[in-house]
Amino acid sequence: MARILLVAFCVYLVGKSISSFSPGSIFGILQDIGFLVLLVPTFYYVYRSLVWLKNRVLWKVRNRILISFTFVALFPLLVLGLIITLALLLTFRAMSGFYLEKELATIADDLEDSTQKILRGYYLNRGTSTSDPDLLSNSISTVLADPPSSLQTLTVGIYSEGRLKQGFSELEDEDEDVAALPETVPEWVEDGFVDLVDEESTVAFLSVFAAGDLVVVGRVPFDQRVVDYLKRRTAIEIQLARFTPGQPEFELESKSFRDTQEFFTITWFHFFTPTRWKTGESESKVIYLSVPLATLLQYFFQRFTDPGPLILLGLIAAVFVITILTCFIIGAALARSITRSIHNIYIGAKSIQKGDFEFRIPSGGKDQLDAMAHSFNRMSASIVDLMKEVSDKERLEKEIEIAREVQRQLFPQQLPPTRNLELAANCMPARQVSGDYYDFLPTGETDLDIVVGDISGKGISAALMMASIQASIRSKLRGPLQPEKQTQRMLETIAEVNRQIYHRSSPEIYSTLVISHFNSESRRLAYCNAGHHPPLVFSSDDVQGLTIGGTVVGLFENWDYEGDEVELLPGDLVVYFTDGVVEAENDKGEQFGTERLIDLIRPNTFLTAHDIQSLVLEQVFDWAGAQEQADDITVVCSKVLA
């Protein structure tokens, strides 16, 4: 669009230049073409400017409310004010015409009084020997010697048999004024006629009265002298009509009132109906007049002796103005309160966007916007609390991750090499850390202690208790090995762990525990089961559980635990597991169970210990499906080799 504007402007300049240097050239049409093309980008940019201005102005809610308030409240007031102004203007203009009519009627009344004064003087002196024309002349001279102020241009004529006999005037241009008297009195004129008369070339005030056989006609021309008199007396200014002989219509002068107008001045066309002197017909004429408003008010309201109506009118106007101002102030205050609240909310949102979550919106009202501000402040506080919780959670997760790593280091990192025995073990925590425990403690090349435990509960507390139990067991089982006292050593270890848990933990903390010792030369497995799920021994033709031992450790201070031994054959399999295996539930709430575990392992005893352990974990997780893991799962497999 900018290119179109530039090209059109260049075409316009070229056409303008050609038209200037070579008028009439056909190439001058380029100026018109360029101008027409310029209209397109001009309208486009004007439209864009209006859109930009609208978006700029209406972006703020305050401006929208003020504009809405303007359309809803101010415009009706403006329309009402315009209607009132128009009504007052029409009223004052009608009053100005009425005022002018009254002043013109006053001049006509003065003319009538002067003419009647002439007649009165004539009839008072009629008894003398002087002839009638002489008596009229003397009476006319007496009146013209001291005429009223409105009749300074008065001329009087004496008519006999309808024709002018003699004219009288006291003016400097007497001959001209006397010559302006009508030559005849038309038949339609009656005795006592007083009115404005259209004499074709001029308009004048005429009065006609009979004095016996004679007729007296008084004439005051409606010329600039009367206009000046009206202006001096009433401040009315009039534009006289210019009459053209032979034309009944007239044209108004182009004179302007602006040089002499007051600030409040009524200008208007006033129609009046002078009578045609020759025909007696009436025809409307127009006068352009200017009257100061103060003059009108003074003329019309000075007649009221009681000021009550004016005072009442003033009070009504004052109440109206005060009401409008009060409504405007209240509307502006409400708009300001709304926009201030919205502005504060906007500042708060910008602060949140910048990361200043400590910002609070000031509020002190009890409206909906203030409730929104309170909600915003609560939201900001909740965000701060949430961020703090997230930070604490991240820190806790980091600490738990460290604890998990530490716990992972507590589990055997490598399976110990034991002759004639294949091992496999795995622990799957339900949470970040586990309360299950397994350990391998080799003693020489032929002896191995296998420990599996399950701490009550889950999470950090169970993991800490597991670490404590592991430390106690390792410290006890690391001592010198005496083959004849292997079972006694296990029982003493379990009894010591039982006392430590009882004295160093809360009453609800306990643990199940299995400690077993395997000798690869004799293939004998000594064990003690302290309340744990019995490990399963799979032989070629039987499955038995290792159940001998006692209750869980940690509930009773002293408990006599028992031990037992089983002899294993090549190919026999011992499976240790925690309750997370057999108590795993599917979506129907059914547990995996010990029987299902036996049915799973029995046909697969030919597999390696690692494959069996992996098979058990896989089937348990398939059984649980999408169900959340409820407990730690630990599986330890040991298989006797040939």
C-alpha cells in the first residue's frame, strides 16, 4: 500500500507539473488519475488509523467504561440540552418577532395619536373665520413643531376629493419627504385607517382621518431613520429590504450584525403583512432582525410583579444542574473504583508473570472486584505455598534418592561364589526405598548364611529399621564359625535382634526374619523362621515349607526361638520370598497366593535359579496388572548343584 501511495503521489505531481507548464495538455489527466488513486491508500490509512486508535483507546477498561458512560448518560443529556436549547431559541425568536411587532405598533399608535391631535386642533379652532385648509395647516404645523420621538420623520398631507392638495414637513429634506406622500387616497381606505403600507418602492406607516370634506394623511417612512430610532430605543437592529420599482418582491441587504451583536443575541426572520396602498390587499414580507437576549428578558419579565415564578424557575434549573453534576461525579467515582480494581488485578497478574509471587493486591472494599482481588491474593499465597511444598518435595525426593542409593549399597552387590549352590535374588520396592531385606554372608568356601526379612510398614522408617537389623545380624554372624554350634549361633542372633527392636523402636514396629545356613559339603540347611512366610523347598517329589522358629522379632522382649535342619539333594530348590509376592492382588481383589506360587515353580525347577526368580517376578506383576504395587517384593532363589 505504501508503494501505491508513492506511485500515485508521483503521478499526481507529474500531472500537476504538466498542467502548470502546459495548460490544456492531454497529459494533464495524470493529475486527476493520481488524485483518484491517492484516495485508495488515503482511505486505507485512515481506516488503519481509526482501528489503531480504537484498539489504543479501548484497550483500557477505564476508557471503555467512560465511553459507555458517555453514550449511556452524556449523550442523552446533550440531546436533552439540544432540545431545550432549540426550544428556547425558537421561543426567543418568536418573542423577538413579537417584540418588534409591539414596537412597530407603538410607532403606529404614535402616528394615530398625532393625526388625531391634528384633528382635535382643527375642530377646536373651526369656529373662527379662517378657512378649513388654513385651520388644518395651523394644526399640522403645531404637531410637526414638536412630534413624538418615534415620528421624527413625520410628514402630513391634506387631500381633497381623494387627491393631494398640500404637504407639510419639518425635516431638512422637506421637498423630498413631501414628494413621497401618496398622490391619491384609494377608495378602499376608510376613515381611521392606521397601518404599514406597501407603496411598491417603500414601506411606510400611514394614518388616514377625515376632517370634514378634507382628508388628513400622516406618513412615517419605514427607512433607516426608523431603524436607527428602534436601535437607540430598544437595541433592535433591522436589515431593511431593497425595493426595485416594478417588482413586488424585495431582496435583503447583505449587511451583517456580527460587528454590533452582543454575546447572546437573537437573530431571526420576522414576517409582517403590510397593506398594498393601491389595492388594499395584504402580502407577507420579511425583516431580518437582531435583538439582544437581555433586552427581550427585560421587556417580557419586567411585567411580573411577583418574583416567585422566576425564583422557582431558577431553583428548578439549579436543582437540575446539581443533579447532573452529582450523577456525573458518582458515575466517575464508580468508574474509577472499577478501573482501579481492574488495574490492580492487571498489575498483580504482570507481577506473577515476572515471578513476583509475594505481590498482594491492595483491597479495602466489599464488592465483587474486591472479592476477586482477595481470591487473587489467596491464589498468590497458594502458589507460594505450593512452590514451597514442591521445593520441599524435591528436596525430600532428593534425600530419598540418596537413601535409596545408600540402601542399594546395603544389598549384596555381587552374589558370593559358593560351591554346589546357585544363587539369585532381587528386591522391588513399593516406594523409593524398601523395608524388605536379604543378605548373603559367606563363611569360607563351603558355608553361606542366607538372611531374608520383612520390616512392618514401608518407606523411610522401614528402610532405617532394615539397615539397623542388617547391622546387628552382620555383627553377630561374622563371628568364628563352629560347625557344631551353627543352629545355636542363629538362635542367639535372632534373640539379640528381637531384643534390640523391642527396646529401640515403637511398639508397632516388628519384623519377620529367616536366617539359614548352608554347608556345601554336607548339603545340610540349618534355619530359624521368626514369623516369616515359610521358604519353599522343592525336591524331586515333594514341596515343604521351612516353618520351625518362633514369632516375629520386636514384639516380645524375650522369646525362645527354635531351629531345624534339612538335608538337600542335588537339584533341590529353596525359594525365599516376602509377603509382597503372595499378597499381590489383581483387579478383582484376588491374591496371588502360596498355592499359585508353588504351581508356578514346581514344573520349572529344571530352570536356573536366576530364571526361576525372574519368572516369579514376571508372573506376579502380570497378575497385578495395572494395580499399584502395594508392598515390597523380594525373591531369593538357591539351587543345589550336582
